[in-house]
Amino acid sequence: MTGRRRFSFPRPFRTATALAACTAAVGASLAGCGVLPGGSAGARDPITVMTFAPEETRATNMPGMPAMAQAYAKYVNAKGGIDGHELRVLTCNERNTTAGAAACARRAVAEGAVAVVGSYSQNGRAFMAPLEAEGIPYIGGYGVSEEEFTSYLSYPVNGGQAALLAGNGRQLANSCRRVSLVRPDTVAGDELPVLLNTGLSEGRGRPSTDVKAAEDATEYLEEAERARDEAGDGRGCVTAVLGERTANFFDSFRRLPEEGEGVRISSVLSSVGQPLIDRTGGAGGPFEGAFMTGWYPDAGDARWGVMRQVIQDHAFGDDRIDPADAGVQTTWIAYTVLKRVIEALDRDSITPGSVSHALDTGVSVDTGGLTPALRWRFEDMLGVPGYPRIVNPNVTFQVVRDGRLVAQRPGFVNVAGTMSQAPMA
């Protein structure tokens, strides 16, 4: 939705009460009763927000996130808006570039967005600077940029890739005798072995073999062979965290000659998700039996029921939205946060400052069990060096069975202690 047209969303109950009072007060000023010429009684200002993500690029693409945002807007607006406010969602293609991320942020500023919600970008510095300059909060990013966990205007809903790696180490610690980690040969990638190894150390696992790989390669035969050989036969594991290129790695791994017996594969749900498992053959594909660490309950959990119904009712036939995709799930949770904040404010006009102030001073968000209750006061934050803004250091352990991601164990696993123990450079 990108038009400038403003809709009126009368507030239920209060509006009716106000009209009754006006009717009884014969001769009273209509303006004094809150009824303006040509307007609706008790109408509240529309709220503009933005969701951005990369689409149609040669690297990571997350089209389901802006599509989910649009479906959410249709859902709440069909019910009268959020606390009487029409929700206006702007979407923007971030293009996986610093220029694209900055352009999306500048557009959010220019069009009066009160928040950026449920978005994806690896270019944190490019988009946070324009948002910080205008005091616009960033709610529920995907968790792949440093600024999401350091900026005073960022309100993350998950622990990002750091929590996933720490959790993946915990998940593999008692199941894998030896572990090979395949990760990007980048500065950001350098911290991943530290986090994984800290998790491994909490069980019987020994430090992983660090296999560096180009983050934009089309095949990884050399890295796959080394990872398999280092993991060894018999309860060895290979875990790969290469973002969009993780699929390329496991395709190379699958094509290795004389594949070692007993080597199990693993990843995290920011790199492998149900859509990729489906595309690669489901139960007959390479991911059958794989260990996966995620942020949220598995996609078949009943707690996703409302989201699924919203997709069914307001985005039927939109194949960009997969309810099993972690990006779609993150956007849903982020908009759940926005809704709670707007309702808590209970104002006719909403500003970026009022949204961030409400979050800073203790609005608590119940996500229906998809995360623990979320709150962003100073005392709620984990405070780990490099990730001080994390308030949800929980992960879930999942496994691929019959081609579907299902819970390996019930409930959340808190990795705050694991992350706190990881030595940071």
C-alpha cells in the first residue's frame, strides 16, 4: 500500500458513547463533541510503517516478509485498524545493497513512517543511520546485522544468528563426536566458530573444525570433502551456515563420491528452512534426519494457527508467503509487537518517539507462546558484548523427519549463558 489516501477508522464503543452524548446535548457544538465537518466521529490518524527486504536479487531474497506485512495490514484494517488507526504499510526492495538499504530507510523517513517493522537487511549501518537521525524505531529485524543488536532504536524479537550458533553447538554437543563448521570467510563469519564451540563445550562435544568458504560460490566440492573428512565416520556431523549459499554447499556435499557413513548434517534456520527442504526432495532429499536450530516453535505448532488463518484469509494464492519460513514468522511477531504498542499508547496520533518511548519504558508483548514475553527495558537486555540489545536468547531444537521440520525436544532452550561465556574479540 503506497498511496497517500487517508481512511477514517471510528473507534468502537467510545465513538458510540460520544455520539449518544452529542445527540442528548441539543444545541451543543459539533466540534466540541469531536465531530468535524466531512469527517467521522472519533476518527484516529492513520499509522504508516515500512517493511523492507531484498527481492529478485542474485543473493538472499526474502519476498515473504513484505508480503506478510501487507497481509497483516489487510487483516487488522478489516477489523477497524489497530485501536482505531488504519495501518498503512509501505514495502521496499532493499536489493541486498548498502545503497538499497539506505534508500528504503530514507523513504520511510520521507513518508512519515512511525517504525520499520519485520524487515531483513545485512546492511545495518546503511539503514540505521537515517532511522536514528529521525528517531524511527526498528522493530523485529531478522537478526543478521550487528546494528540490530547495538542500536538504541532497535528492538529485536530473536537472538539473531549468534543465538542460533550457540544453540546449534548445544544441540550437537551430545549427538556428534566430531563437528565440522562450514561458514563464510568474512569478518562476520569469524565469530561463528567461537559461538558454536562454546555450545559444544557444554556437552561432550569437542571444538569444531573451522572450514572457511566463499560466501558467493556456486559450488563447494572442496569444502564439502574437507568437512566430511574432518567429521569422520560414526557420529560425525557437518553443520553449514552460509545463508542463501547453504543450499549450494549441501548440493556439493550430496555429490561427493563414497560419502562417509554416519556423517549427519546440520544447519540453522536462518540458512535452511522448510521451503529449501521441500525444493530439494523433502523426505527423499539430503536434509532428511538433519538437525536444525531455530528461533521459534516448528511450523506445525498450533501456536501459528492465527498467522496461518490470516494468510489463508488475506493472502490466499500469494505464493511469496510460506508460513514455515523464518522470515515470514519474524514479520508476524514484529507486527504483533507493533499492535501491542499502539494499543498501549491509546492515542489519536502516534509518533516515532511515542513508539520508542513505550518500548523503552516497559510495554510487555505476549506473542501467544511463539516467543517468551518480550520487553525492552534496560534490565531485560542480555548485555552480551556485541549483542547488548538481545532480550530473547531462546532457541528451539528441531529435526527433519519425513521431510518436515518438527520439534526434536519440546519448549525453548535459553542460550544466554552460552553466549555470555563465548570469548569475543
